Amino acid sequence: MSAFYFRWVLLPALWIAGSQMHITNRREYTISAGLAFMLKCNEDSEMQNVSVSWSLDNITGINIRGNELWFLPAELSHSGFYSCLSSKNGSDTWTTIFDVFVENKTCPCANREDEATSIKDIECLLPHIFEIDPQAQVTWRNNCLPLNVTNSKVFPINRSRDMVGLYTCFVRFTFGGRNYTAAQTTKIYSRAEDYVVTKPEIIYPKNETHKVTLGESYTLKCKALAGKNDNDETYIYWSSDNHALNLDFDSRIVKEGNRTYLLSAVDIPEVTEEYLDTNFTCIVQHPAGSDFGRVVLIQASQNERYYWIGFGLVALLILLCAVAFLFRVDLVLAYRTLCPSAAVSSDGKSYDAYVSYLHGDQHSSSSAMTFALDFLPAVLEDLYGYKLFISGRDELPGEAVHDVIADRMSRSRRLIIVLTSQSCVSPQTDATKSLLSDKLTTSELQLEEAKTSYDQIWAVYEQRVGLYDALVKQGLKVILVQVEDGVEEALLPESLQYISRTKGVLKWRQSASDRVNRSFWKYMRYRMPPAKRRKSQELTVL
């Protein structure tokens, strides 16, 4: 029989594991052209109730004889994959895939190894050839050089380290009326004095309990560390207490640094009750020893499932709240745009906002007037349909100041106060500070009227009435707008300081960038009450 290289095989002990299963077994062989060679599907196929079927196209020189596939002889064109399916009692099955490589060499590669000091002779292990032809002739070669030994199935080495090397026996036999030659090579090696073989070890699982959900798929995973100097003799497989289960598992070898690991997994397409409370055991075996780890599947508690569902819903709610908080301004404005009729208030008010600012010819007053009389109505009134009462523009000549202010504010939803540097002048040098003070009584305010201009009186009274309504009656919301630098919160009246700290101040600059002013108008609209938009043009640079 020709030589072959055997790398990986699951031993027949898998049958003894007791579980119904399907195993995929892979073997690799390297053989020499011109030699007869035989593949055996399953070592247990001679047992009763074991059937074998080969998957093979009609190839010249290859014959099927039940459990065996014969190459008579092997040719270079025979290199490729061959597979067979074996089953026991029509239930347990496994597939063996043979990867055959035919090379053009006189002596085949070694298919077995022995340590020089542990054996006294080498046997030509081709028993199936001698069964076919008991008169077969045997010759020997050492490292493919002929030896003066003929017609002997045994070659003596007497446990000598000097006998290290490759020993090949060639057997000429007659089969089916034709003569063939088969061969088998044994490697004799000598180990170092400190050579040690250790047993494998299961990394996981380690007597674990896994929670599963009925009806869902699940994968059992096992990882084992191959022992030191295992010589590819370590194998891994699964078994279970429930023999009716079909454990279809895959195994493979991986290298991590200088260590070798074996991985095996069982895929369960659908978890049913028969899988529950059953010991699934991953076993790793080697001639030096074995190890195992168990997994028990239990049904996950419905309460726990509901807990995770509830946790997910709470997390989703928190996320939605966070998004709503971060984009609250855009969401409110979008709602007002999409549902204008639902957003518009029907509280009986005549004005959406009362606009108060310092009047006069000073530069600060000029900035406030430009914003209040030009930019503010151009955007809020013309673009978004708000109705504003702007002091200095909408009052009628001859009306009493106090009556006009009190009446218009009572019919307004918001109070917009335009702040400039004159809103926080030094109290030691400017009488206007006293006009802005929250502590003036009505009689004191009337005395100050004689000292200050009509415009200052108007602005001061507007603010006193509006702030009283906002802070005491809680009927009017105040929007502070800063139109120039130099406004210090510490120098503002206490009521304005309170509003600045709690509601903030919107800052507008005529010479600012488009992005800054767009942001200003967006927050201004957010603080304003809903209003039906009159025009469709978009806001550009204002």
C-alpha cells in the first residue's frame, strides 16, 4: 500500500459518546504515483447496520469495493477531493472528506512515527495487502536507499538512536490477476532528554449554565488548549445526556502565538424543550490525558425578558428626551410651521408683543431705534405674521402715556425690552439709573419726570409696568434683546437681572454674520408666541 500523511481524524470513540449526531471528518493524504493505494471510508464500517456510499465520478484507475476506494495504481491526475457518507442504524451519520495529493516520488511520505528508544523493530503495516496476497514479496529502503533485507514484514532497529530516519517497505502483490506495488513509510525519531508531552485543557465552557429562549437559534462553543508536543493526536467533540439530540458540530485548529487551540461549535437552529436541562459536554482527548467542560441550557425567565424590554424602552425614551431637548427649538418651530392653525393662540390678546426701547438721539438710542423700528418689524411682522406694538410708532398723538402703556401691555402676549449701554448707566452720574430702579414709588417717578425727557419717561414706565405684570401677575413673558456691547448685568435693575439669569439675553448685531443672525431670529421666534406666517420667502441677511 502507498504511503499517506494523516493530519486530522475524529476517532471512532465518537460513536461511543451515545448522542445522535452528524460529524464532518476531513483527512489529507500524500501518495506516490505508480503505487497502489486504498482509502477506507470508516474504520467501524465492518460493524452491523453501518452503510457506506461514495461520491465519485467515473475515473480511470479508481475502483470502489464497498467501504474501500482503490487506486490501481495512483496517477498524478488522481489528485483531488473524494468523499463518502456512512450511517449507523439510519440515524447517526458522518461524512469523511479525503484530500488526496499524488506526487511523483519513488518513496512516499511517512504515515506513522515511532520513537527510536521505545521500539525494537518496524513492522510493514499493510495488513489488507497481505490478506489479498499472502505470498506478497517485501523489500526495504532506508531514506529511499535499498537495504539488504528481503521478504520480511519486520525490520529490526533494537532501540538504537543510530537508526533514526525514514524506513519504507515495498510490497509486490497480485490483485485481480494483475501485479501491483504498494508501500508504507515509517519515521523513526529520537527525542531530546527534556521532551515532555502534556494533556490538553478545556478553556471554556467550565460547568456553565446558559439562558436561552425557546424558538430561537443558539450556538454552543468550546475552546481547548492542545497539550505540549501533542503531535496532532488531540481531538475534540461534543456529547449530551439526551441521545435523541442531533449534535452536528464543526471543529477546527487555530494558532495563537506559539500555542495551538482546538475550537468546536454546535449550531442549534431552534431551541426546543428537549434541549433544556440537558448536559452538553465538550470533550478533548489525547493519549496523554483528557479534559471536558459542561453546559446546561435553561429557559430564560420571562420576567427577565420583560425587564430588558422595559430597560430598552426606558433607554429609548431617555434618548428621545435628550434629542427633543437638544433640538427643542427646531422641533417647536417645525410644529408651528406644519400645524399653524393648532399653534396659534386664541387668548383674546390684540398684540403678539410690546416692544420697549430707549428713545432719543444718542448713539445707543439710535441702535435700539434701528432694531426696534426697522429690523424687528421687517422680520417678525413682514415674514412671520406677528402683530407688534412698538412704542414711538403705534401710539396716537395726545394719548396719555400711562393709559396707553397699561392698556397695550394688557393686550400683549410678550414684552420685548431692547437693552443698550444706556440701560445700565452709573448711578452716581446719570439720573436715568434712578428711573430704571425697581424701588421708585409713583410719587418719586413723577418727580423724576420733571428732570428727564419724555422719551426716557416713556421707556422707564413701559419697563416698570411690563416687569410688574411679568413678575407679580405672571401674565406677561419678557424677552431681553441686547443690540450693542457695554451691557453689564450687574448694573441692570434687579428685576432685569433676575430675568437675565433665568431666561437669558438674546444678542443681535447688525454687522454680524448670516449664521449668527439666523440663530438669533430662530431663538426669537421660539420665545415668541405662535403666529401664522404671511409670506413664503426665506430669511436671509438681516
